[in-house]
Amino acid sequence: MTLWFECRRSRRFGLVAGVVLAALVFGRPAGAAPSLVVIDLQAPRDGGAIYLERGDILPADRALNLPAGAVLTLIDPSGQKIEIRGPFQGKVEISAPPAGASGAGLDVVAVMAKIFQRGATRSLGLAAITDPWTIDVRKTEHGCYRTGPDVRLWREITSRADTLFLDTGAGAALEVEWPVRKAEIAWPENAELGDGLTYTTWLRSRRGKHRLTLHRVPDDLPTRMHQAAWMAERKCEGQARLLALTADVDRLIDAMIEKKKF
């Protein structure tokens, strides 16, 4: 069985893809063949009418037929990102899991499908945050971080300086000055950073407070996609989507830092 694709532009996502001949599989019954999940797609300029979207699950044992100019980005069960460029016809090769990797029992395909499902990426292309390890202090209730790289905090750029308050309830709230026309600042050195720690946060310039619970990503997860899946299960969905889409760049920067070339 072959899955045939055409593509057209969409008002919602800028592009949409779909299946012309064959049904998509949105679940995996016991004993079913491995599946892949669509996390990004790019339509050819001369598109057509179809309806495949981010978050759709595709059976790996089905051949794909992708037209020239189309690009499909998939995640396989081992957490590997696969980019298919049209024209392409055939089956997608599934990667073997990294040696000795357990993946912490994470179903990467299922979790990625959930966070990239229809409607979840409505403003994906317009996101102001480009670093998946940056936390939006205006509205984020759960923030994920990893050992090593500095945690960054984000708010929209304004023409006025501001003050961020961080309160654990154990004493006076910590006040952090936020410079004018600066969107990001580093996590304050005098603020504790711990797994499961919850702060009440607010900006002087904005009404309302919210709770921010921190989650430290384990160091032993085998791939960036496993990290993203783990983050999504801790309700860091925005960070997880961004990590999945930028994983290759993120990994390259890490390598450059390690070799002291960045």
C-alpha cells in the first residue's frame, strides 16, 4: 500500500498536507508495525489538495509517495528525526534504538503526536522564543531545564525596565531587575534551581501571579526527542515542541561548546 501526498497552502499553518490514497493511522494496536509522527512539513509551490498535518501518525510499513518540492519531517520510535524530500517513493527506514538506551519507557511517537496535534502549533512559526531551554515568565506554569547550560528567562521586549519577583514562600520574594529593551535574562544566581521546586512569579508591569514549577531533565535520556517527550509529560509542551524542531541545531551548538569553538 502506498501513501500518496500532495500539498497546498493553509490559512492556519501556512501549509497543510494530506493523504489522497490511503487512510492515516491514528493509533497503534497491539502487534502493529512501528509508526512515525509528522512534526513538520513544507508544501511544494505548485501544490494540490490534501490533509496531512503536524501530529499525524503514519505506519512505517507503508510506502510514501512525496511530490517534488515537498519536505516531510518525521520522528521514528527510536527518537531519530528523519527528513524526507520529494520526489520520494518508498518506505521510510526506521533507525535502531541507540545502544544500551532504555528511553525511560517513553513512547516518543505517541507523545510527539499529542503535542504537535492539530491546533497545538497554531502560532508555531511566530514564536518569539528560539531557544528550547528558555522559560517564558509571563505565563509558563512548568519550566524544564537541564544540567549545564544556563537557564534563560523571557518576556516581550518593552521600552521600559521591569522587575521580576520570585517567591518560594519561604521568605521575602526575590526581586530581579529586568533591563529595558532586553527580552532575555539569565536565571538569577541567588535563586535556587531545583527539580520540583515551585515559585510564585510576577512582573511589576503585569497584573496577576502564577506558579512556576521547575523540572530537571535527566542526563541519561538517549536522544533529544526523548528529552522532548519527557518534558512534554511534565507539561513543558512549548519547550518540548521547540526542542523537537531545533534538535539538530541544538546538538551542533552543544558540540561546538564542548570543543570550545563557540
